[in-house]
Amino acid sequence: MSWGISPKATNKEKLKAEMADYLNGLNSTGAIGYEVYSESFDVSMKLLDKMYELGKSEK
């Protein structure tokens, strides 16, 4: 589980926290620079929101 995320958080928020942790790890280790991290973070959070909404509508 991600640091700082409540066990009671929604599945959507848990996924977003996991993705944020992954991107932060890449940035922290120097695998990607801040500019790439920032852009990737913005795009991935929006994409996860869209994916979640799509999944709800396809049930």
C-alpha cells in the first residue's frame, strides 16, 4: 500500500496513489527528470480517472 493513503480510500484513489508512488520513485532515482515526471503525473492521473469512469460505464 502507498504511504499516506488510508486503507479506507476508494479503489480509484488507491490506484492513483500507487501510480504517483511509481512515478515519484522514477524521479527520485534519476531515471526520469522533473519535467518528464511532472508531465507523466498529470497525464496518468487524468488517464486513470477516464479509465475508472469507462470501467464503471461498461458493467
